Amino acid sequence: MTKKIYYTLPVVLLLIAAFMVGFIAPDVSASRGNPNDLQARINRLPDLLKTLVDRPSNDDTELPVLTTYYKVLGELKDSYYGKAIDDRQLTYSAIRGMLSALDDPYTRFLDPDSYKQMREENEGNFVGIGAQLQVNKDQQVYIKEPIPNSPALAAGVKAGDIIFKVDNKPIAGLDIDQVVDRIRGEEGTKVKLSLIRGPKKKLVELTIVRRMVEFQMVEWKMLDAANGIGYIRLRGFNEHSDSQFESAITQLEHKKLKGLVFDLRQNPGGLLNVAVDIGSRFVESGPIVIIKYRSGQQEELCVEKSKQNHKRYPLVVLVDKQSASASEIVTGAIQDNKAGTVVGTNSFGKACVQTVSTLNDGSAIAITTAKYLTSKGRDINKVGVKPDVFVASVEPKSGEDVIEFGDLKKDVQLIKGINVLKEKLGISAGKASGGKVR
């Protein structure tokens, strides 16, 4: 029995730590939890710990989950005929299995590497090649777009390239996260990508040196200088998004901005507080989003007046089925407050809030701790934000060139958005080309 305790004590402690985090985390939401409820739960922790410590270790009825776990692990370490037992990986798998039983894809376990990757994305800097990946209808992982000023772009990677191999190893059967893991690595090291390009399925092989990439979250340009129509695309909501948006709107104002197309397509979301900051730039007053806790209590996250340092312009927001989470918070607030016209397709429909809690080995758990409603109380979970003007996107078939956002000849959602904005400005819009409009 001493041998089993020696092997399994760290595992048991990790599971207890995870249980402790699970006990207090459901009432915390992106550092905006209900403080009274949270304090009450923290005050109960000493009694809960005392109960756990005082229970006899050989009593199978008192702690059935932990007792069963360390008995199985002990038996494996004593008797399993096969590869060496890795306590850490078995524990990680056990936690993943526990969370999968919740049937919630957003409550998940992050090993140290995955958690580090999440932090880097939120901070806006990471080591890699600098390319956004996506999965097409044929379940092939392809390059959605190389990030500006990235090693991928410099090496010749193009939007629409299908990834066939990484370092000469086929990626068939791997999910997108596994492909990302293979591509990322230490700064200064090389990775070889085998790519299938274009309708002729040309094989292209590129060797790329990984380096620190600054993820530019904002792209901006003046679409129509004569009429003052500007364009800002936001790729995600990280720690730099709001400051980059501030810079973009300032530059457009220098070019005599009169109306804005705000592109949130393919934006998966990000930090809740950044969504509130950016939403505050479009909505005059009141809540940007309403957080609803499992207790039934609701909290309004209201407009940050400090963000209202620019004029509000006639506005069109572009969304698609990949616009999720924080994107939907901002879009919903704009639509609820009639601050702009939403053009595109229904958004993704992710109206839940995750709290990320770190564990002592550098891993973390992301737990769904609340749901959110739009500023006027609409529940968009699993249904998304419905656009004011529906325009279907043109999905390229396998091997076809990807239509780049901002293409004034082929981007039918943008073309319609410009025409809607021209109508707001009292300019003859002309006929929108392409797309299903109703």
C-alpha cells in the first residue's frame, strides 16, 4: 500500500486541486464574478478541506471517485504489461474524460502547452509561422490567410493552400489543433509544409523558420475615398485589439471618414472585457452585454465612457457563421441599439462565458460559468445573431481560390455592405453584384 500511495499522492493532490477550482470557479466570469457569492464560497473552503482530510483513507464509501481513481492507477502501475505508466498523461486523460461527460464543448482541459498557446494568442504574440488555419467541407486543413508581416507570408504561403504534410508526415486524420501543434515549435527552428495549391492541385513545398509573430488583429483601409467609406476588419478580441482599433479609426478620420464597414467575419471572439471596450465605441449608453449566472442573478456590463473619444459614424457590420462569442456580443449590442446595420449570415451562436483557472503544473481548465444575453436581453445561444440584411457568402469548392475579404469584385457581402452604407449616406448605391439578398 505504501508503494501505491507514493505513486499516486501527486495525482490525488492534483485531482483535489481541480475539485477545489471546480468548486469556486462556477461563480467567476472573466474576473467579473459576483463578489458576495464568490466570497461566501471561499469562506467555505476550510471546512470542506477539513472534511476531506479527516476522512479515513481506507473508506471506499466516503470518497468514491478519488478512491476508485487511485486504486485503478495503483493497479496499473503494479500490474500493467505494456509501456511505462505516465502519471501525468493518465491524469490529464482522466480530467478530459470527466469534463467530456458534461457534454459542453467549451468546458475543457488545457495541458501546459495548450494553455501557453492560449495565453500567447490573448497577449497577441506567439512563436510560429503566422497563419490562420481552417477546415473546409472536405475536412481538409487549409490556410485561411497568412498573417501580415509573418514568416508564412514571406515564405510564399497563400490563402487557400491545403496542408498535405508537415515535416514530411501526412496530416490526414488529424484535427486542426493537432496540425497547429505540429506546425508550432521553438523560435529559430524550421518546419516544412507540403501544400496543395489552386484548382490544378499543384504541390508546393516550403520550409519556414519559426519566429515571434505579432498578431495584427486589425486591418483597415479606405474603400471609397471620394465618399469617405472606410473599412476595419477585426480578427479577434485580444489584449491589443482595442488599441489597434483606436489607431485604425484615427487613421481613417485623417482620411475624412464619413461611414464605416466593420468586418467581424471569421472572428471567433476572445476576451470579454475587450468586447465591452469595442462595443462601447459604437453604443451611446446602457449595457453592452448581460451576464446571467447559474444562480439566476444577472449583471449588466455597461458602456465604458472612456472609449467614446471618436465620433459615431453611419455603420454596417459584416458577420458570418464563424462570427462567435465576443463578436456576437458586439454585433448584438449594435443591433439592439440600432447603432448600425448587420449584413451577412447568421452568426455562430456561442452565448456562454468561460473562466480559465490555472493548476499548479501549468495546465488549466476552462469552465463555462455563465451565459450571456444581448444588451436588450435576447438569448442567441445556438441560434446566433440574425442579420438585418441576409447575404450568403460564396464558399469555394475544394481546390478553388479563396475569395479574400475586402475584394471589391468578388466579396459579395462586402459589396452589399457598401451599398447599404451608401444608402445611409444618401449616395446612389447602384446594384449589388452577386450573392443571395433578401
